[in-house]
Amino acid sequence: MENPFQKEKQQCLLCRLKIIPDYKNVKLLSQFQSPYTGRIYGKHITGLCETQQKLVEAEIVKAQSAGLMATYLKEPCYLKDPKLFDADNPIRPHRF
Ligand SMILES: [Zn+2]
């Protein structure tokens, strides 16, 4: 019999929705980019697992070198996208 009290496995956003980040999916990748500096948010803010975070970072770099994404700012057309996470309230507090 299955344990009814077993906690549901903690999964990050992308694992839960079974999304594989892709450099052509600029709309998704833009949501991991800061609107002020264009930097990629850290793992403690995005709440992604190690694997997905690395994938997202790699795909963003790929998209940027392919000219699909801006480097120092967020593409203005994505600024009003719904937020996947709150950058001001990190899921895991910063380690510094
Ligand atoms: Zn994950």
C-alpha cells in the first residue's frame, strides 16, 4: 500500500511542467533575466534545480550569441510578462 502521508517530491518549476529550456524560446528565457542589468538571476532567486539552472544559463548565452536576446537589458517586449518568481523575495535567502 502506498503511504498516504508521503510528501510530494519537491520539484522546481521547469521540472514540474516538464519544460526543457531552449535558446529559441526567448520568451521563457527572458523571464530569468533581470530587467535592469540583463543578468541572469541566480538559483536562489529562480528556485530552479542545479540541472535546469545550468541549462537555462547555457541557453541564454546561446540565444544572446545568436542575436535573439539582449545582453545588457531585457527585451522591452517581455517586460510585462508575468513573473515566474519574485526577484525581491528570493525563495532561498542569499548565502552572503
Ligand atoms: Zn528541476
